[in-house]
Amino acid sequence: MIKVPLLDLGPQNRALESAYAQAFNEVMQSNAFIMGPRLEAFEKACAEALKVKHAIGVSSGTDALLLSLMALGVGEGDEVLLPAFTFFATAGSVARLGATPVWVDVSPHTFNISLEDAARKVSPRTVAIMPVHLFGQSCDLNALQAFALAHRLKVIEDAAQSMGARWQGRPTMSVGDFGATSFFPSKNLGGFGDSGLVTTQDDALAERARILRVHGMQPKYYHKLVGANFRMDPLQAALLQIKLPHLPKYNCARAGNAAFYHQSLLSVQGFAENRPGVSSEAKILLPVDFSREGIWNQFTLRVLQGKRDALKAFLTDRGIGCEIYYPVPLHRQECFAGVGRGADSVTISEQLANEVLSIPIYPEITNEQRNWVAESLAAFVKQA
Ligand SMILES: *Cc1c(COP(=O)(O)O)cnc(C)c1O
């Protein structure tokens, strides 16, 4: 048995250990722990990497979403279209502002928001759409833009899992009125604690977001707006700035691991790609990067015929980390009982919650480890 954690941050962080230690010492000796030039330098580097005009460091990915909605003035009486199959924060940020989440179904192949379903659910009260580029795969950004234009909607891209992902050459976070990402340790650019980033191409929106980040204050102690403390620490920024140039390399290694799983398993009976029109023999569907430039934040299987929980137990027994992202679609969460609109027609989201299982894909996984994962999947299908 070979142990394979779902994610191991150790090798990645050890490789840059002395640079991190030096940055920590510099920040400590600077005695400057809030805002300042280190944060600005990191924001500039992010704006360049993402091909956006403005990048604004914030306290978390969740706060990046919340701040974006606040800057757009979304509130009570407003509806926001969002996928029912995503992490909680996408909908939580909408609900916290007193706005109404509209539960939109997702594609069973990309796991991303279905614009066909969104079109059915849009109403005169709908002010925005929050697509999520789930598991590192960009939504169709051209279709998204056309949809938003046709319905006069603001776009907030939840890119928490997709920093560096593109759709036909266009980076996620560059198309929406706002893009929001996260540096939570399990994301592709994982930080040392919580933090996030807001992006926009619009000068006025950037200005508003920057003011809201510091209690709506400008100048000092004069409050134009009711904001909050959404700041990112300069220490975090200094550490992430060291890691940022390595992100393309990390993403490339993840793509290599995805290609390895495809090569090892697609020739084995019982496995197929997660595309439309799959044969009835298929037991496990492997994710497909329809965008071709995704970043594989997760490698998420669809386990058919009700075998998902059995596979999870099987892999766990063999020392392989795996996780269900996500077991409960958002409209079924206790806190959203009776909240929002559209919950009666999100059947794919409900189906996926019973089928999905994510397996290790992190950049530093060894050959031996990923072989063990592929072998174990094949062994499960053989006996299932
Ligand atoms: C991680 C994540 C968030 C929230 O980011 P935090 O930094 O943990 O607050 C939001 N949306 C999605 C889709 C995520 O995966």
C-alpha cells in the first residue's frame, strides 16, 4: 500500500522555504503589517498575470465575492443567478446581502452553470449572474458574455478554483464586471492562511471596491460607504508573491497528472470520458477539460450505478485520499430551506452530489503514487 493524500502542501512549500523565511523576516523588521507597498507589489503582479487592469488583495475568497456584490450595489429585492452545485460561499455572499439566490442547474459534463437553465430562470428582478469555474475549468466565457449582455446582467466570476485558467486564450477573472479568487491553501495558488483577490477592468468599480475594503473610508476617518475590513495582510502578499511565478508550472504538473489518469484508464473497460452519449457499460467517468486550458484544481470522477460511496471506502482502505465536492447541493442546505428560487428544477446538481468523487491531482504527486491511484481505480471497477 502506498499512501496518497488528497493534497500534500509539504513538497511545494519546502522547495521555497528559504525565500519564505527571508520574506517573513523582512516584513517583521519593516514593522508595517497593514496595507502598504508589499501588498501593492503583489496586486500589480497579479494584474499582469491575469491580464486585468485592477487586482485588489482581500481577506478571503468569500470576502472577494461579498465585496464584489457590495461594490455593484446588490442587495434586498435583487436576484442573482448562480449554480446550485458549488461551494457554499457563492450563495452565502448573496444571501448575506439580503439578495435572493436563483438556483441554476449545471452541465453534467463541465459541472459548470447551464446558461439554458439560467435563461429559463431570469426575471425582471435579476441583476447579476455568478458563474463558478468549478474544479479549475473555465465556463464558456464567450457564451457567458453574450448571455449577460442579452439580459443586461452584471457578471461576478467565482474563480476561486480557476486562477490561471483560460477559455480560448481569455483568462478567467478578466471578463466579468468582477472576478473573485481565493488563496485558501487547497487552491492552485495556496497561501499561508486565508486571503483572496478581486479583479476588474473598470476604474470606478475598482475605486469603490478599494474604499469598501477599508470600511468605506476616504479620506481617513471619513466614511462615504458602509464597508468592512476586507484587507489582505502584507505578510501574506509577500509570501504569495514568491509563489505566484511558479503557478504556471504547478498548473502544468496538474494537467500532466490528469493526462496520466486518462492514458492509464480510458483503455480499461468500465471507464469513459465524461462527455455526452456515454455507453451503458461505463462505470466511472473521467473529467474532460472542454476549455482545454483548465487548471485542474480537482480531478472529479462521476461514479455511476450508485457506487460512489463504495469507491470512496475502497480508496480510503488503500490509503488514497479522496473527497466529495460537494455532497449537498446548495438549495438543499438547511440554512437555505425556503430561500431562493428555482430549486424545483436542478436535477443534475442533485444527481452529481451523489456521483462525484475527487481524487489526488496535486502537482508534486509521485509517479509511484499516481500509478497506485490508477491501479486501485481499475481494481475497483473490475470487482464492482
Ligand atoms: C474556496 C472557494 C470559495 C471561498 O474562498 P475562501 O478563500 O475559502 O473564502 C468560494 N467559491 C468557491 C467555488 C471556492 O471553491
